[in-house]
Amino acid sequence: MLIPNKYTNPDISLVAISCELLKIFQDNKVNTYADLLNKVVQKKGIESKRVFLPALSFLFLFGKVRYHQKGDIIEYINEN
């Protein structure tokens, strides 16, 4: 579990990485796991790799993304 402390960088926190993922999904509604990871690491740095999977899980729990096993892709769900 990721617990923030006084040394946590807010730019690579769970909320910041989740926000970055949502920005990526604005351009492409469907992405592969590897593409998403590469885009986040390019934007936020290698430290963000540790927070990437919990951020993706966070979005999944809120019903914002869906994983399609057949195509091995992650789809953004825009339900208002």
C-alpha cells in the first residue's frame, strides 16, 4: 500500500499519476499497458513506474477503465 509521508513527491503521487493517465486517455480511448506505462514514465520520470499499477487499479475501481483480455488493451469508459 502506498502511504504518503512528508517526503512524498506530489508530482508522482497516486492522484497525480491517475490524472496523467486520464490525460492520456483523452487522446486515445484505447491503449495497451506498455504504451500507457511508457507515456507516464516519459512525462513523470522513472520514479512514477512504482505508482503506475496502483494508479491504474484506482481508475479501474472507480469504473473509469476496462481491461480487455482478448486484445490485451485498456479502454477508457466515459460514463457521466
